[in-house]
Amino acid sequence: MGWIVAVIAVAAAVAAAVRAQNAARAENIALARAELAERQSRAAEARTAALTDEIRQLARNRIPAAALALSHPTAKVPGLREADEVDGDSARLLTEAVQAARKAVVEERGRVDAAARAAMRGTSAKIQSLLNQSQQLLHELQHEYDDPRILQLDFRNELALRRTQATAVLCDAWPGLARQNSPLVEIVLGAQSRVAGYERVKVANHLRDERLALVARAAEPLAIALAELLANATAYSHPDTDVQVTVQQSGGRGAFLVVDDAGIGMDDDALDRARTLLAGPPEVLLTELGDPPQTGFAVVGRLVLQYGFNCHIEASPFGGMRTILRVPAHLLTVMEDDHSLSALAPKPVQAQATSSVPAPTEQETAPVPQPAGGEAAALPSRRRRAPRPAPARSASADTAPDREQVPRTPEEAGASWAALQQGTLNGRSVAGRPSAPAPDDHDHPDDRDEQGDDQT
């Protein structure tokens, strides 16, 4: 019987040991599960905190940066800060949120810009109509009264017209002026007459055929574009320096208008921006033009896009900027033989050479830094009086650089204003009224903001 008791005791001991082992195993499993649950809880809390931080980053930084990048392409849009802590689905949704916000901003900016353009088109049309009426009245007064102040008022009206006209073009409106086929040199004179610093603009005519002209539909757009470039050049160069305009003909490729100034130049970023605007981008928002808006190059770009011109800007050998406006061959024509040019139109370089004025030696693509073919001597006086005789000028006087001007009397100043007005009238073949409306003044912090858009 003793052995039976021993067996029972051993069995009991084994059972107790097994129970203790199972209990220990169960306790270890429970502890492991508790530790796992705690780790998972901490990981979940970390992911939640990371996601919360990313949402905060999204609201405070990423979406505003994405909106800013629409108008400042160089602005950086930050990504996820805790990419390892955010699961794939959450990361994808956060990225989609940035894209959705960006799309919403683009659409809203488009609606706001379209509304602003529509309002400005309507306002510009009304103002342009009133200024045209004022200009017509001023033209009538000029023939009745011999007062230089009327000419000054008319010129300022012309500058206001140009600003209004440029605004209308920027807002996708028609230039608002009908022309006939117009000689290229007269279009240049018409553009010159719309610039406050017109007396500084020197035109060199390198055309082989004086009768070369713009077709009617492109004449006024070209005058607007050139006036913007001239206004920019005069605004961003010293008032004692000249702005050189060279009119060139280039085989079957059309014609070139080259504008050179000795202004402040442009840095690389401004130059890139200017080239982008002059290339005629499909869309330029008004809100991207600065405050106050710098519209000059943007206006030229709109005309480039609509009428097929080309415009390029680069550093000028005179120290400032050079803009090259190319007119394609299909926009050119030839005037009839019986068409007489304006008395202010600069003579071709070949004609100047035969009249003892030294011919330029620059290549065709380079502007000529000499006075514009005796232009000042050819200025006519007011139409109601006999033209004043042109003073004789020697070749040495024509070629003397930067000579000091002699102070003028009030009568001489009045005659100069009369000459300007006559040039405006002769330089524009306008349907329905004697002179072309012209918008704004050179006051372009304009393109040359673009830095220095040393000139828009």
C-alpha cells in the first residue's frame, strides 16, 4: 500500500507543478498582452499626434504656401513633416487636400480676375469715349486760338488716352481705334507722340522702301505696343539721355523696330519675368502685376498673342535695355505711289547720306546712336499759319553727341508743341477722327519693376 501512496503523492506533485507552470504561462501571456497593448496604444498616440501635427502644418503652412506659389513660382511648398509617422492613406489624403485647395484658389482667382477685367473694360470704354470727345474739341480749338496751352492740354489728353487704351487691351478689349493701311515710319511717329519724353526719342530709318506699311488691322496694335516700349524706355533712363529707335527691314522675314535706352538695366529674375510677359502667355492675372500694377510688358504680350508680333528684350550696348519688336511679313504691305508721308517722317539713311548727313555704319540689327535724320529741322508749325523755314544744320552739328540745348523762348516752345500736334495728326490715319486715342503716360513703375524693368 505504501507504493500506492507514493504514486499518488508523486502524481499530486506533478499536477501541482503543471498547474503552477500553466499559471505562470498564463501570467506571462497576460503581461505580454498588456505590454503589447501599451505599445500599440503609445504608437497610436504617436500616429495621432503626428497626424494632428500634419493637419496643423497643412492649415498653417502648406495650403498658404501652395496659394503663394501660384503667383510666385519660386516659392517652396513644404511636404509632410513626419512622413514615417503618418500611414499611406493619411499621407495621400493630406496631399489631395493641398491639391484641392490649390485648385479652388485657382478657380476663385480666375472668377475674381474675370470680374475685374469686365468692370475695367466697361470703365475704360466710357473714359476713352469721353477723352475722344475732349480731344476732338481741343482739335477744333487749336484752329481757332493760337495758344500753346491748348496744345499742352491736348498732349496730356493724349497721354490719358494711351493709359486708358492700354488698360482696355490688358482686359482683352479691342484697341478701340480703326486705321487704314499705315506706313511703318508714321506708326513709329504716332507711337512717339504718345510718350511724355517724346523729345528724347530719336528715330533712325533703315527701310529700303519708305512705302512699307502695316495692314489696317495691325496698325493700331503695333502703335500701342511700341508706345508702351518707348514709355518704359524713357521712364527708366536718365532724362538727359536719348532713346534710340531703329526701323529695319529684313528680307522676307518682315520688319524690326529696335528700341535702345541707356537706363538702369534689369537683373536676371526681372529679365526672365519680362521675357515671359513679352512672349504673350495665354493668361496673365491682374493680381500678378504688382501694386501699383506694372502693365507695360503685359500689354505688349497681349498684343503679341493676338496679332502675331514677336518681342524680345536683352541688354543694350548703350548700357540699358534693348527691346526688339518684330513684325512678320504677312502683316506688311506697300502703300500706293501717290501716298505722301508725313513731313516729320525720318528720311531713310541712304537719303540722309546724299544730303551731307553722315550715314550710319552700324549693322542692320544695331540701332544708330545719331540724331533722327534732321527731324527737328523738319518740324512744321501750326496748320493755320505758314510753315516756319528750317534752320540750316551742318554735318558736324548733326553728329555732335549730347550737345547742350539752347533755352527756348515761350514762342519757340509753343511752336514745338504745334509741331508735335501736327506730327500726331499726320502720323495717324484714323477713321472717324483726326488723331488716334492714346492712353497712358510713361509712368510705368511698369515693367521695369521687374526690377528694373529697366523698362514691362
